[in-house]
Amino acid sequence: MKILLFIPLHPSRPIPASVQSGLDGLDHSVHLVDEWRLGEMEINQGAQAYDQITQKYQMARDRVLAGDYDAMMTVEYDNIIPADALTRLVAMDTDVAYGLYCCRRKFSRWLAFAEVYDNWGHSLSGKPERAAAAWGNVVETKGVGFGCTLIKRRVLEAIPFRRFPNHPASNDWQFAIDVAAAGFIQKHDCGLLVGHVVQHDPEQQIWPIGELPYYRVVVPVDNTRETRRTMQSNKQQYRCRVTIWREMERRYYQPGDLITLDDAVAAIHLRKRQVEIVEDVEPVLELSTPTNVSKRKGK
């Protein structure tokens, strides 16, 4: 199979070393892979950020259709892929194949959806029974995400990348909707685990796990001890289901109150169903990405 490996770059940040290491280690020995990294020079830099991203994917689609490619694999600048990512994506033998990773805006949300509508959807991790059934398995989904995705040529021939003006999501959301509407099949390999770099300098990664809270935080070992301690105490807000006493604050939280917890404490309360995830409250994190355009070819 001949594949275009497309990596859209960030307008101001370089690819993290962890992401580059994953790309360098990708096994493509069975396939012919051309790598294309696309920066800002060839797109409309005055457009909104999501529209700029859409332009990059439109250009990548044009390149696939103008060449003799069988498929396009997408890896975004902040996603860490395993060596067998391409092998597993191809093995799914479906129209659009996805690896599993977490949303950088809401860590507990897997970018693997059972339902996708115009501007909302239901992630597999939204229901414990659904997450448990999917974990480690290949399952049919409704998308979404381009962090580790293989799109067959027949899909690209039928469906352009597009995004409605001022839509809250990037073009991967509309693409998933269009793919389903056209009758193509999308699947996730929920054993193909992909990391997501959500903070840079120092780096923080999130990885999916098969139980609450459905993600784990990883800090690369080359960061300082103080940095690791700070990053591992990442905090988010949750909604109380029962009354909770916080000794350090000398106060009670009542059912319905928002409470801020670090990952370790939250995991305990979630297991006991004492708190629930707040879907509309997101951690504030600084992001990053790359700029240079390069090529790689391999067999």
C-alpha cells in the first residue's frame, strides 16, 4: 500500500521530541510511505486557526488524489504514536481507521465517539459500560480526530475536508459526519493507544486508560523532580454527588457544588461515585506545535 503520511505543523511551535521519536520509530516496512509536513507559508494566514487547519488538510487531500496513493495517514504535531500504529490502522481494513487518544480540552473524553451531531456528540468514555466494552478492542464508531488516522483513497475521492464558519470544532468533526452520511465505515482500535502532548516546557502528556478517570498523566523522565511533582498534581473541577468534607479547606461541599481535585484524589471519589465529571469545565493548558516542512520516503 502506498500512503501519504501527513503532518500539519503548528504555526509557532516545533514538534515535541516525544512526538518526533514516535514518527522516527514508525514501522512502515511493509508499505511505501511518503511523509509530508505542511507549515504556514502556503496557506491563508489571515484565516481563523481552525480554517487554516482545514486548508492544510484540503491541500493534503489534493496531493493524495493527484498521486497514486492508496490512503492518507494523519498524525498531528502533538500526538505520540507507537511503532505499530500504521500496521494496526491498516489491519482494521475499514474506510477510516483511528487510534485512541484523549481530548486535550477534557482529558477524560476519548476522541472516539458513539454519536456525532452538528456540534455535540457522545464519547465512548462518557458511559462506563461503553468504555469497558470498547477498551482493547476494534469497534465501529462515528469518529473523530486526526491524531492517528488512516483514510482510504475512496473516502477522499468522495468527501472533501470542510468546516462551517465559526463552528466550535475543527474540520475533523465535520469530516466524521460526512463520512457517516456517505455510508462509509469508521472504526477505532481501542488498543492502539496514542499520547497527546497537552503542555510544553515542561512537557505533560495524557494517555487513555480503560477505567475512570479514563486518562493518565505522564511527565517525561528528563524533567526535574520539582516539575514532575507539579505536573502530577494536575487539577480539574468535578461536581459533587454527595456531601464531601475537605479537611484542608475546613468546609463541606454539598451535592451539586463544584470541587477542585487533583488526579489521585479525583480517581478515588470517581470510583466511589461521589463526584462526576463536569463536561463544560475544561483545564486551562498551554499548547504547542511545529513549523518546518520536510519529506521522508521509505519502504
